[in-house]
Amino acid sequence: MPQIFPKALNPIARVIVLSLPIVAATTGVGLAAFFRSSYATGNGETPPQPVAFSHAHHVGQLGIDCRYCHTSVETSGFANVPATKTCMNCHQQIWQGSDMLEPVRESYRTGKPIEWNRVYNLPHYAYFNHSIHVAKGVGCVSCHGRLDQQNLTVQSSTLLMEWCINCHREPEKHLRPRSEATSMLYSPATLAADGKPVKWKRADLPNFGKLADGKDNPLLGTDRPTDQRELGLLLKEEYKVRDAVTLTNCSMCHR
């Protein structure tokens, strides 16, 4: 049988065979880097909004609690965008003539909602419930970052599955007392005014500090741990946070 390819092509064939694994590996690494980049995930991006709302001003400077605007975070699966009436509760009295707030006043006059652009946009196949995270002691900062320092709202996390899984594997790293869920300044090492550890309050304990038999929880009135791991493990037990195997099960987020 006559030779199909001349011997002169042998070096070229060797180069092609040897380069295939390198090209495949490079392509894999490149795709992995792309899908984890801020370009693909949106991490660090600030979507344009019809009104330049500043969390730094409202939360950081004025001290407005998150739940004043996002009223459903403790009771529903989504964090509602406040109605224009919520804005006008204050802005009927202050900054009435501001050009920047004209879209707010127009919305209030016409009854047409302001079309805000979503900052945290989860894929449709991923299930997320705000209320269960708040009930289990996950603070706003864990997902949204220091909103009190953001003049314009920034996507502070990648929203990649690995980001969620990392927290579900070790939730104790992020758990805090429920009363501190919306606090931007909370730290487990925070001390009371007298310089002593903060005491456990009824609001931070299940069933308002009551056990199944109606007696007070023995933690009530005792010193709260100032170490995050110790506090997190204690809250994990008190709030009945599920084990890592259950929390990382596919059906937990993909239903």
C-alpha cells in the first residue's frame, strides 16, 4: 500500500498531537476563569437606576433599618422593592424640589411604579428564600456586603453555586443573633455599654426564649460568646440549622 502522507509531514503531525492537550487545558482554564470573572458573574457591577438611590446615605448616615423599605424579608421568599409611597413618606417633607427625585414624584402622581433594575439576579432554576435565611440568623452583610458604605448599590458577591455551597458547608461562620440580622456594624466581639459581653435576649432565642415545656431557655440572660465559631455553632443548634449534607443537597436550591 503506497504511503498517503509524505515523511516531511511527520514533524507537523508530532507538533499537532503534542499541542492538543495543551490547547485543551488552556481552553479549560480560560473558560473557568471567564465564568468566574466579574464580566460573567456581575460581581462588583453597579447597574444604572432611574433614581440614584444611596444606601450609604439612608442606611449609613440616617440609620434607617433595612426592613423599613424591604418589609417582606422576614416573612416571604423575596425582598420586596419598596413602593413609591414608602419614599414619599419622607420626601413629601424633605427634598421636595430636588430634580434627582422627580421620577419619584412622577411615580407618586401617576401611580406608575418606578422600574428599578435588578442588582442581584439569580438564575430562574435556583431557588432562594430570604425569610429562611433571616430566621436562621444570616445577616444582610453576608450576601449584600456593607450597604451602608455603598453610594450606589453594587453586586457584592458572585452568586456562583460554589459561593452558596461554601456557606452551606459551614454556616456557623455567618450566623448571628436574629436581632442583629440587619445591622451593618455587628461583630460577635461587640461588648455592652459596661464593657461586659452582651447578654442573650429573648428576641435572639427560639420561641422568644421559651422551651417546649414552657420554661425559660437556660441561655437567657447569660453572656453571649464573643468568638464567631463558638457563637455560630451555638446558634446553629438553637436555630435548628440543618447539617452540611442536607444543606448541600441539590434539591435544597434546585426544585
